[in-house]
Amino acid sequence: MCRNIKNLFNFDPPVTDEEIRSASLQFVRKICGFTKPSKANEASFLAAVEEVAGVSKRLLRSLETTAPPKNREEEAARAKARAAQRFGDGNASAY
């Protein structure tokens, strides 16, 4: 799974269309291997992003849960703490 694709379900405030599109863009980039497609592939690439975004939006709107919504700031802080523990504090150079 691409680490840049974030969980979008059950947040308060709810996910935005822009967040869904950003995750869809990351997904399409990952599966096709392009960061930016060539002119020849641009239309297909952008169409795929829009299709994935549409399907994702319908999925997220149809899901149900009894769990309370997650707080975005708390989840971001947890992710930052996990990254710091996993990768260090960021002050050391890679090599």
C-alpha cells in the first residue's frame, strides 16, 4: 500500500472532495508508475484519477460505522509520532 494514501473514512469533519481526489491521484500514480504522465497518456491518466475519485467517494459515503468519528489533529499527531519513532527525529542525515 502506498504510504501517501491516507485513511479517509470516519473523520470529523468529513472527508472533502479534494482529499478524495488527492488520494485517487496517489493511487493512480502508484499503479501506473507515472508521477506526471506524458502528453500521450495524460487524458487516460486524468480520466483514471476522476473514475477512482468517483468510486472512492461513493464508497466512503456508503460505509457505516458505530465508532465515533476520529479527530484529524489527533490522528495527525499519532502519525507524526509513529514516523518519528520509525525514522528518527529527522535531524540525522540518511548517509
